[in-house]
Amino acid sequence: MKKIIIKIMICLILIGASINLGISTDTIFDDPLVTITDPYDGAIFDNPNIEVMGNAMGMGIKRIEYEILYAGGGIYSNSFDINPPVEYYEFSIDFVIVEGSDGNLITITAVDVENNEGSDSVTVYYEPSGDDIEPPIVIITYPSDGDEFNESDIYVTAVGTDNIGIIGYGIFHKWEEGSEDTGLIEFTNPLEYVEINESISLREGWNNIEVYMDDLSSNRGFDDVEIFWVFFGLHIDSIFQPVQVVYQDDPLYPPDDLIGGPCDYEARTGMVTGKNTYLFGHPYSDRDHIDITCCNNYLYDVTFQYVLKIYPDGKEIWRSDNITVLAGEIKTSTFNAPLQCTGNRFQWDIWSDNAKTKPGKIELTIEPDYTWGRSPCNCYSVEVDVILYKTHDLKVLFVPFTFGDGPAFPADLADISRFTAFDICYTDTLKPWWNAIYPIRESGLDIHRNRLGNIQKNLTTRNTNEIVSDLATFQALDAAETTDILNQLFEGAAALGWMRQGVAGGYDRIIWLVHPDILNHPVWGNAAGWAYMCPPGTVKQGVLTDWNARYHLSTHEVSHTYGLDDNYVVTGGVLTSRGDHAVGYWVNENRDVLPAAWDLMGAVWDIWNGDRTWIKKPNYIELLERFTNQRDPEVLGISGYIDINDNVELNPWYKLDQGYIDLEWGTTGSYTVRAYDINNFLLYEAGFNVSFNMISDYFYKYSVNETLFNFRVEWNDDIKRIDIVNSTSDITIATRSISSKIPEVTITSPSSGDQIKQGKYEITWIGSDDDGDSLTYAIFISNDSGINWFILDFYNTDNSFIANFSSLPKGDYLIKIIATDGFNVGEDTTNFGIKAKNNIINIFDHWMLRLI
């Protein structure tokens, strides 16, 4: 007879349960909430056998722990698991209480999947009537009921309590073919609380162990457990590695990231939720197959299936055909890898809360469950633990740029009215590959060409005021002036990306497509693309690439903005190492990327058009951290120019509802950003560095007198002033006050509903600011009701812009003007239509444009 009986009652609550209860467990509970509903605190019983009932609520209750602190001393605790975890659980647990003035303290604790705990307690009293008829309370604390042992000699521990005193104890041991009894082992004096620890020798197979105790009134209490000394069993051994982009066991970049075993492994290269995944054999040399060994020590044949599931989803991803293993046989089954899972590939689900990472696992088991006992194999199940990452998406906009007088755009960029060869390249070739090698979910990469207008714009050098209207003028600039012009494109990319972001299309990165001779300059140097590296203070939102380049070059340059360095080597102006190689697997293409492939950060002419380009494991892991370990609070985008004499010119700044923090408050650098409140009290400060030494493609190094700084800091509504200070001299070199007044802008043409002919058209507007600040404007156009916005012009300080609508097909469009006073932004939007010059309309091209 058991003195502690666990009654498990699981209530399956549908999604609507939280509504019925008036409670949403997704938003309220950090720790589980435990409520003991019966008995109430202070309850008095005349029967020592009581039932404790209640419920637990939380984010996946996985275990219930319970404990009783007996009146007069002594404690007993135990627990049971809930599998799978549930959000609502009702418990009913039987206890035996004892007499005593201090009562019996009962505590119920619930533990959730993230090991958060919640508990509730009651104190109850036992007051018997008449003579003592209650036996001692006996609890075997070790072993537990159902335990299996591989050795015969074990220890049995138990506790006992009684209100009048225990005079002795005994152990009755029974097995299949016999039994033995120690008889009553008496104490010198009666004890109200007893602990015993005795050794016994198990017999093969089933054993029943009973511990009994007698009190002064000759009442006998006992507890018993059934345990096993086993030689029989069905166990398994296997090893496998999950792969999304790179192998856990990468032959080029040790160490092996699959560690542990033989039953519990850890895959240290994490998995991205929502990204297709395969299972391979391990190590790399055995990746093409997965072996699973079964050891059958039963005296009969068994038939079962191997099953793979992933957690916390609880999804079955693979099941073998029936496997039969003969009695006493050790059988190895070999399965081709990548394992052909249900639906060919599998992925972990993306969760809805804001957590960036969560624990997960892959579990290999046998169904039906024969895994009892011991055998030459090791495991009841084989588990691979992983860290799951919920990463950010990446939205990229390609923007063709040239000067006001040219050079002319290539044919497949000049035509904005239809789906061109460039579009085919980036949608059919670049986008699938880029999405595959980056740590983002399937379809997490969104690429657009600035389809409704190319940028043709004169730029002016800031220090010499030279208007750059064509390529010849640009080629005649010195290195500093060239850097100034390119910095204006970088600055523009940041501003366009920061005009948040649903306003400007939500683009994380803008790729300027420019004539190759803008990147191949007689003084400045030669390059196929240019990007600032990642340290705080540099521009991350934009890169420049040769507009003749297709395929992988743009990914190479964007990867610089996420912190990846070139891995080719230039010595004395000569390329001495072409770069590193990479190995991995392209899951969606079922393609094994062999170690002869180039890493995307190698020499660009090797990766430009090659189909043997991948990402090396160290770079992938760095990107995985970059796309995950970041908060997304409100941020302030700060931008400006600084020269070697600490003269500063501030660009427009932008406050974003959420974004990545480039510069954390509390850091240090050569320059310091200080944030003050309305009372000039210092709230925060952060340091950044700039460099006046430029490197162009490692072949050219030169110095400039002025450089660009550009970064985001976390915003707080108490900030009313920002100072930029030289950290060495502590002199303030620039300041900007934060105004609450929003600039106003009103579009005057086109008017809402205007029908415009194809051709050049002047867009006009009126802007004003109550603070009297000068305003800067950006102009955007959309043909999908504002889902995506494309750039027509940026950093416009006039009140008009001549747009070229010659190639726009007939249809409905929106124009948006965004005005900034240096911090706040205002906007206006109007709708208009394009009517064709003639009745001949290319239906296919129009349809393709709307589709894209």
C-alpha cells in the first residue's frame, strides 16, 4: 500500500481557453502561477489521509514538485514530469499528515520549460480523537518505483514519522522465486522521526522492497516499491548532424561543433527558425549516410520503427519502415543522407514572442517503446540539442545611379517599364543563393530594383563646391573630393533607409548601382564595389557596386556592413592570396558544396560570376550572431561630417520606431555623444571613432581631411539635446536641440486623382517648419498602394523635382514627399494616374511590373 499517491489529471485547453478565463498566458505570466484550491490554509483534519488539489498555469508547465514538512520534524519531497508541457494543469496529490501543534506545511511547485518556478503552500493540522490507531507514516525515498539497475547491490533509504514514537523497523524483500524478511529491528528508545539507510542484494528481474515500522501502540505502517535488476532490453546508438548552411563537422574550419554523446549531443552551430534543414551523417566524411544500431537483448524478435521528432515543436520529421531485430541480435540499419524527411526538408517553427533564442532538440526514438533494460548499445533515445535563433529579415533595394549628364544606364537598367535581364538575374539566381547562405528564414530576403525610377542627379563637392554632372568631371577629382562624392551616396543610403522604414519601403540595405569608372578612379583606386566596414561610426546602410556586375558581388559588399572582412591578401599592391574556401550544403538545391568553393569574402572576380561560391563557417556564425543578438528599441540615427580640425557639419537625423543599435550607451571612443534632458542633466553618453585614412580595395591607401560618421543609438523621450564632444579635450564640437515641432509639407502637383501623360513631369510641394529650420526633402513613388516605395530623389532642398515618367505604364500611382528639419519628419501623399501616349500597350510588360 502506498502512502503517497499521485493522481494526474491533464486538462487540454484549446486556444480559446485563455479568452474564457480572461487570462492570456502568453502575456501575463513570467513565472508559473500555482493555486492550491483545497484544502484551505489552516484546515484541521481528524483523518491523516488528505487530498491536495489545485492548478498551475504558465508558459509550458513541464514538472510538478511537491513537499511536506511534517509537524514535529521530517520532510518528504517528490516530483513528476508533464510531457508534453502544457499551459494549464490540474493536480491532485494524496498526502498523509501527522499530529503536532506546528502543523504540516505542504508546498506545490510548478516548473516551466525555461525553468521558471512558481509555488503555493498551505499548513494543515491533524487532531485525532480517541486512542492512537494510526500507524507510522513510512516513505521510501530511494529507490523510486519502477527503477532499473544494472548492479545487484543497492542501498534503500526511507523516513518514518509517528505521533507517539516508532520502536523499530524492518525490510521485507520479495522476488519471483522467493522472499526474505529482516524482522523488526528495535530502537533503544522510541523515536518520533526515523531515517534508515540499508543495503540489500537484488535478484534478477522483478523485486519488491517493503520497509515497515511499528509504533508504541503496535500500529504498523509501511511503504513499498517495485524495482528491477535487468539483463533484457532494446537500446540504440546513432549520430547525426543538422545542417542548414554549413556542417557541424566542417573539414576546413575545426573544431567539430557536434559534441557530447553517446546519447546526448550538442550542435553548437545554431539553427534558424523557419529555415529549411537536413540531417546528415557524422563526421563529415560519413555525411552521406546515417547509421542506427539496435541491440536486442530480449529472448524474442521485435519489430518497430525509428522515429525522429524536433522540439519544442513536437513535430515528427521522419519515420522509418518497419525494422525487425532478431532475439539477441545487434543490427545496424543504414539510411541515405540527407535524410528524406517528411516533405523532403524540415524547419523549426518561428515563435511569436520577442525572444531571440530558445533551446531546441532533435530526438531519435523507437516506436512502439521497447527501450527497457540494458544492452550492449547505450541509449533509450539519441538527442541532439540545438540553440534556435529567430533572426531578422533582410530587405534590399538596388538603385541605379548616374550623374545628371550621364553616363547612360545599361539597357536592362534603363528600362523601368518591364522585367529585364537584370531582374531575372537577381530573382532567379542571386536571391535564392543569397537567402540560402545567410542566417535568415525561407523568403526572409526581399530584393527589389528601384523599378519606378532611376536616380540621375548632380552632386556637389562639399569643400570645393564643384558640381559633378558627368563622368569626366568625376574622374578629374582628387582622392579627397572623390571620397566626398561617394560619401554623399553612402549618406543618402542611410537617410533613405532611416526614413522609417515603412515610409521609404523598409529597406535594410541600399545598393547603389554605378558605372564601373565611378569605382575605377585614376587617383582614388580600382574596385568592383565599395562598402564601409562595421565598426561604430561607419555607414552600414549602403554600398556601391559596378552596375555591370550580377550575381554575388552585391552580397560581398553588403556582408562588409555586417562585419565580414575580405579574406584575400594584397602585398605590395599585388594579390598574393585569392581568399578562403568554403564548404556546406545548399538545402533547397540538394547540392553539396564541396571544399573547392570560394568563400563570398574572397577576391571578387572569383566570386563574381561563379556558381561555386558559398560562405565559410566562421563568417556564417558571425552573421548568425549579428542577425540575432540585438534588441529592437526606438533608435536615433545620427549622421554628419567631421574634419581633422574637429569642424562638424550635421546631416539630418532620424528617429526610428525600432532598429538595430550600432552604438551602445556607455561605450568609449575618440569622440563622445552626450544626451541631455530638458534640465541639461546628462542622461547617457557613448563613444565612437572615425578614421581619416582610407583604403580602396587594399591596393590604394590615402588620407583625407574630412570623413563621414553615421550610427544609431537607443532613443529615450527624455532626450532634448545631443552634443558631440572631443573625448580628449572634452570640448563640445557640435550640438543639436530636439524640437517637438513637426515640419509640414503639402504636395501641390499632382493633385489627387490627376491623370498625367507619359513623359517628364514637375512634382511640386510647399514645406514649412515652426522652428524656422531649413528643410530637406526626399521623393518616393509606389504602384502597389504603398506596400513598396521606390526612390525618385533624395536630399532635395528645393520645392520641386522633374520626374521622368516616360517609361511608366498606364496605371495608378502614389507620390510621397518626406520633409526633415534635421530631426523630425513630416510627410504628404497624393495619388495620380498615368495615361499612355497612344493606344498600344504592352500588356505582358504591364502585368509583369504589377506582379513584381
